[in-house]
Amino acid sequence: MIALFCAVALLAQAPVPSASPSANEVVFRALARLHSYGTPPYVVYMTVENGEYHRIAFRGTDEMMNDVTLPTGSTLPNANIYRAFVGPLSRSVHEAIATPTPSATAPAPALDLESTLKTIAVVSSRGHLYDVSVAGAETIEGHHVYHVALHPRRDPQQNALRDLWIDTDTYDVWRADYVTEPDVQLVGGEADLTVDFTTVGNYRIASSWIAVYHAPDLHTPVYRQLRVVRMAFPESLPDWLFDEPSYAKHLRDHEPDYLSDIFNKPPS
């Protein structure tokens, strides 16, 4: 986390941008804006896709998810437990925690756009990863945004970001595009993934996901859209919710549904 705040501190020392900021200036200011939001340790949220509702518990430290289909009964439901590619937060908590802490005596690092982009997406970032450019000015739901294009210099599967849409006034990230290999249990094949963000309380949150899958054995692409309809921020959740063997033991014991008090049924 210290490395992230160092990047923000360096940004504060940077020259005041011109009336037409460069792509670097736009993205650095977006990073500073993201860092100004809180990062909840846990999120429980409800999604809907084609009329099917899911309740998902998310742990920010490692981006593990506990995903169940709604409605559930009084006892623990069957759950899919996995690590998210793009979770509900607008920046990757896992990658932020995994960032090496610089030595207190080390000289201040040079401002490096490409290596700091890992705070937005779940990528393994080392060194210069992207060339960036402003592709134009657009409007998203009434918000004027810079469309910033990102071109990976190497390993495009690992460095999955492709586009960002950044507010011209607040520098909030409203949208991000990725290209990624999804979990084969879902659909399989490469996916173009678009995530939209909004502000919920003190947090910048993903509000919808749109994915277009291009599997080799599919005659036409598969389109999926998930939308968040409810969200809560518990201060703590038990670790067994995010560990398959531990969860299976609680399931075998027919324990009560731990999260039923947060929300258990789809909106009427």
C-alpha cells in the first residue's frame, strides 16, 4: 500500500497539466482519484443476469468470492468459491497489497505510468507494460470523458487492460475494457470485458459487467451482462466462506445460511 501512496505523492509534485492534458496526465490523475476512495475489506452484493440472481461475498485482501444462486433456503447453500478477475472494486486490492514496499532510504522512483496501472486492473505488472494515448473525448451517461487507449508492450494476455474512460472534470474512471481468458467453467474462450463503475458511499464500485466471448467452438460470440442491484459492506466475514474445504464442512453440518441477514431474496 505504501508504494501506491508514494505514486500519489509523486503525482502531487508533478507540473500542473495544460488545458489539453496528455494521456499520462489524465491517467495519473485518475489513479490519484481512485486512491482517494476507501477500500472495504468485504463486499456482499447481488447481481442479476437474464433474470437469475446471485449473492456474492467478496474478500478484498485476495479477491476471493463466494457465489450462490438466489433464493436460498435456511441452511447454507451450495457455493462456487473462486478468485475474481475483476471484482466489485474499481482498483485491485490484491495487486495493491502485493506491491513491494520501497526502502525508506531508497531514492524516490521515477514516475512510471505503465507500472502503476496495476492498481486499476488485476494484472501481473513489472516494468513498462503499456503505451497509452488519448483516443478522443466521449460522453457516458451524461459524463464527459477522455477515452484513453492502452497498448500492451508485451504479454497481452497478462496485461489485459485495453481502454479507460476517465471523467474530464473529476478524473473518476467510469468504464474499463479488458481482453481476458475467462474461466472455462463459465463459457470458455477469449472474452472482451467491459466494466462500468459508480460511487457507492465512500467506495468506487463496479456496477455492471458486459462480456463477449469468442470461443473457437462457438459459431457466434456469446454475450453476457451482469448488473449489481444490491450491495452491503460488512466489517468482517469468516474465512471459511472463502475456502472450499472449510465451506464444505459447514455445508455438511447443515449450518444456517450465514449471510441470510444481509439479503437472501431477489427484489420483488
